[in-house]
Amino acid sequence: MKILVTGTAGFIGYHVAQDLLREGHEVVGVDNFNDYYSVQLKQDRHRRLQAHPAYVGVELDLADSERTAALFREVRPRRVCHLAAQAGVRYSLVNPHAYERSNLAAFVNVLEGCRHNGVERLVYASSSSVYGGNTKLPFAERDPVDRPVSLYAATKKANELMAHTYTHLFGLPTVGLRFFTVYGPWGRPDMAMWIFTERLIRGEPIPVFNHGRMRRDFTYIDDIVAGVRASLLADGLEPYEILNLGHHRPEELLDMIALLARTLGVEPRMELLPMQPGDVPATYADIERARAKLGFEPRTPLSEGIPRFVAWFRDYHGV
């Protein structure tokens, strides 16, 4: 089928588009190639997608309501996977208007495009950050999420509420996916896995917040992609769904660093720092609902995922 995927020059969007193309779907990809991080990296991802004959790439800012409406009218996708967003918890502390535009205005435009063009299902990226300062672990979809601790998290919760409204008012089937700390090849330079790898290779100390007392549910990109694909194509979903996609295994940050350092063959030096505003000490996904609804089963442990990421990182950078 024809599927519109937004954020295809981004980390998860690129991998989702590749997967859908391999499965025989026609993909129209959208990205605005903003400079939040390396535009070259985004262009390199996009270039690989453009080599596929069933891929059409469009450079577009989804916050532009007129151009976005025109795109939907032209493409008429059967399903939409909305992964474009302004990412990053810490960046939201210093550039809030980027989140207003990319995560709120653009989402309204996508919802309107789906509503007026007969889209059968909208799958969109939410985030584990919506759980805010919740202390009950693991995080389950039924848990309260009304106390975000960052603007980024607030915009993701707003997306879930906006999707609910369009499902309720207009019958648009929507699936919100709460991603948990995604990592892997072609990842983002603003995330810990990339930052730590880069600094360890250079022999520089790595910043470790909350003095290392952090746990993260690191989830390998291939497992996330399998969940996204199932969300787009699975039968039997409710008209409005919210699902966790995580590895269901929180890892101690210091253990991750030790494994990464061993893989790189270096001795880590750490700069222990206090907790950052907007951050949380632990994430841990309850994935029972995704298992039941999607057949979701993460298969890649950190011990396999980190060497794959390091191999790609060395190859991409020639180090």
C-alpha cells in the first residue's frame, strides 16, 4: 500500500521507511532537514532511501498548513506514520518554540490531512517521557501521565490528547507509540550512545548525570521498527490505541558505559554530574499490551546492539 512516513531523514523514520520498502510498500517520505543536528547525516540517510524505486522524498515543513494539506491531497496515502518531531528533552529547555511549531502545529496539520483524505490509520510517535516523574515501575499505558517534567514530554502528551479528539470526533483510527530510549546504527548525535562513543574514541571524559544512578530501557532500532510496522498493518486494533515499545529491561547506565567501553577497547573516564532538569532516574516499559495487540517481542539485548552500533559508527566516521 501507499504509506506516508514523516521524518524519513531522521533516525527512526529512516529505518521504518527502509523496512516498509523491503516489504514491498510504496513510501512517500517527508522531512524538513532542519539543523538541530548534522544535516549531512540526514542527507546521507535520505540518499540511501532515494536509491529505492518505490520511494519518493519530499522536503517539507509540516508546520506549513497549506503545503501539508496540498501534499495529502496529492499523495492520498492509505496509512500515515508520523515520526517527524523536534526531539530532545534538554533542548526543549532552551528552544521551546521549536517544539510548539514541530510537535504541536505540525501534528494538527497531519491530523487534518488524515481527516480530509480518507486515511485508514495514523500511527504516530509518542515517548516514554510522558511518564514524567512516575516512580512505579514498569511504566504501563494505564498509568497517569499528567505531570510531565519537560516541555518535550508535554508536547508528546498533547499529541496523544489531540489524536484522541480526532478519533472521537471524526472516526480517525490512531495509534500512539511510546518509544523507550531507541539506539542503533544511523542513530542521533544528541543521544547518549552516540555522545559516549564519540568521546570514548577521542579519549575524552563522558558526562554522566545523577552521578551514574540512572537506568534506561535501551531498545534496539530493529525491535522498534518491528513494532511500528505491526502498528501500521495489524488487524484488530482499537480505534484509539496507546502502546509502549521498549525492551522491557532497564539497564544500569554504568553497566551500559562499561559494555560500550569494552566494545571500543578503551578505559572510560567519567565526569559525574547532578541530575539535569527535565530528566528522570529510570525508564522501564511494560509491554504486555504491545505483545497482545501487535505480537511485539524485542529480541536484541544490549550485548548485541552495542557492537552493531559501534561497528556502524566506526565505518560511517572512518575511525
